[in-house]
Amino acid sequence: MDHSIVTEHAESRDGTSIGYLRQGTGPGIVLVQGAMADVHAYRELALALSSSFTVITAERRGRGISPRPYTPDHTIARDVEDLDAVMTATGATKLFGLSSGAVIALEATRTLPNVEQLAVYEPPFYRDGIDRNGVRRLNAEIERGQSGAALIDALVVAGTAPALIARAPRVVARALGRVALAVQSQQRGPASSLRDLLPGVRYDFCAVAERDGHVRDYASIDRPVLLLSGTASPAFLRTAIRGLARIIPDARHVEFEGLGHDGPWNGGGPAQISAALLAFFRS
């Protein structure tokens, strides 16, 4: 079994170099990351899947091994172009996406002909749409370099902030955000720091906002889809995934007891997630 990891690149339609990690042998699966993480957060999941598949861990632009930053006119269509470039370069036809990466993977499956199977974990579709005022406030904080405040608002706008942080006075929450960034920046390893990842989070929200009100478009997906969620995740995510299960014709929903929104990440619950993905993609 080959567990060696190779870094490669594909050129997207606009000339941007999109990096990805390749490991394992067999049919290709592309892993699409969500917000505030790079390819290294999928290390354990990719290793487990590489026992049976060639795992392509794609780096979203503006991060790690795809360092060219986003442009102000960025849209979800460009995210799909980046993903298409990686799939074309590697020959992979299977996709897995988490959170905003799940939204991108869904859109790719809806619009591209080369996706044969799709699995997603908790795409964030909001009943009343994403908090656009919150997104504007977040963007302003990022522009002013207020990283602590931006971290807290990113979690609040996403609906994934712990209750203690969501209910805390803003001055306290911002202080906690600054402390969290300082502590996390001291951690060693190849992964990007949250401080470096924060500027790109506005484009994750942009991609999600573009699909507000268009969830029923995914009824046109005629390929097998596996929908995954965890019982410890916010209620709106669990509601959204059940809604998708009713909309997509060939969809199956699996919920994991005790897992949260970080289920596919290192330390979250990748062993359980990988077992479900292996069974699905082998079929």
C-alpha cells in the first residue's frame, strides 16, 4: 500500500495554479475543504481513504499550496473551475466536500459532466439566507486587520459559534478571539494558521450566499449522492441536510452520533466518516 504523499498542481481556467496532495492508488477521489482550514486538516481522512483510492486533497485558492489570492469579483463558478481543473488533471470522478466545500462540490456535480459520485458533509444552507449584514461587518473587520473580531464574527455568521462565545458581550468575545489566534499561531506543523486563513473566509460566505434560495436546483443531480451529518452539529445544518435528502433523487442520508461540524477533520471523527465514504465510493 502506497502512503507516500506527492504535491502536484493544475492550472485553472484563469491561469491560477491550484495545488493538491496525491496519495494512494485506485479510483480518484477529490476532497474539497471548507472554511478556515487547508489540505492538512484532512490528513487522517485522506490516509484512511488511500487504502482503496487515489486521494486528491485539493487546496482552495488563497491558501497553502494554492497561494494566489482571491480577487474581489470571485464567484462560486470560479471555485468550480478550480475543482474541474484538478479533476481533469488527475482523472478523478468522485467528490467529497465539507461545509462551504460541500456547496462547491454540489454545484460542481450539478454543472460538470465528469462527476460520477458525490458525498457531502453538512453544506450550510440557511432557511432565511446567510446573515448578509454579518458578512459585511466581517469583511470590514478583515479589511481593518481586526483578526480577533473577524474570527468571532466568522463563527457567529456561520452559525457554528459555541454558545458561550455567541452569547458573550462583543468586547469579551473579541478578546477571546485574539487569545485563540495567538495560541493557535504557536502550534507547530505544516498547516496554515487561522490568522493567515481568515482573509479568505469572506469568499466561503460569498459562495454560500450565491446559492441562497437555489437549493432546489440540486434536484437535477442524477448521480448517487451520500449526505452526511453529525448529531452534535447546529440544528440548522441537520435540517438542511434532511431537506437535501428530499430534493436529490438518488440520495442517502447518514447521521453520526456525537460528531460535530468538524467531523471529517483530524481529531473530529475521520475514522467514522472514512468508513461511510469507503462503503459508498466502492459501490
